[in-house]
Amino acid sequence: MRLTTVLYSAFIITVFSLTTAFTATNKTAGDWFFLGDKNVGFGVDHDVIHFGNWKDDVRQIKLKVTDGPLKMYSMKIHFDNGGVQDVELRNRFAQGSESRVIDLTGGLRHLSKIEFWYETKGFVRGKSRVAVWGRF
């Protein structure tokens, strides 16, 4: 009887752990979720955020700039099928601000990387963090 109770308790704990783990990662349409980020340095530069094994598809993205101001010129969004979407931003982001919502061409898409061109020259600290967020 004691072995049965221990096995039953272990089964209940396992089922609870698995259901909790999977429900915590579910995303619903309309919720923004973090895709990736890059710390950018002083001057005029070009950087890339690679998404690696990231598995989620998105319809829209936006950028959030933290740790310092940034002037963003443009970005290229690369999709896993080889397609590219050019986005002109020409926007000065204050620390803590975010971009407009950017609709991806073709609807629901899988991203492979984002290239962006920016400038931090003339800003006191000269460093910023660019984070990419997506939603369905």
C-alpha cells in the first residue's frame, strides 16, 4: 500500500509539473513577447540580431530602446525562406521608448535575423540596448 501511495503521488506531481510547464509558455494573439536584443556601442554602426533556434512565427514586431538614446536609420528583416523586408525608420529614440508597430509582409512569418543601422554618436553615454518584440 505504501508503494502505491508513493507512485500515485509521483504521478500527480509529474502531471502537474508538465501541464504547468506547457501552459506557462503558451502565447495568445495580441500578446507581445520577447524575441531578442543587442547592446549597441558608440558611433554610427550596423548590427545584427540572429534568432537561431527560435520557433515562433509573428505578424508584427516593434523595437524597444533602453539604456540610452539611439538614432535608428533603417533595418532589414530576414525571413527563413530567404525573403527580406526593408523598413525605413529614421527615428530618434529616447531611452525607454519604442518604435511603431511594424507589420510583416506576407502575414505570419518566421524570422531568421534583423539587421539595423543606427547612430549613438553625440549621446553622452554612447550605448543603448535594442530589443525586438513580436506578436501573432
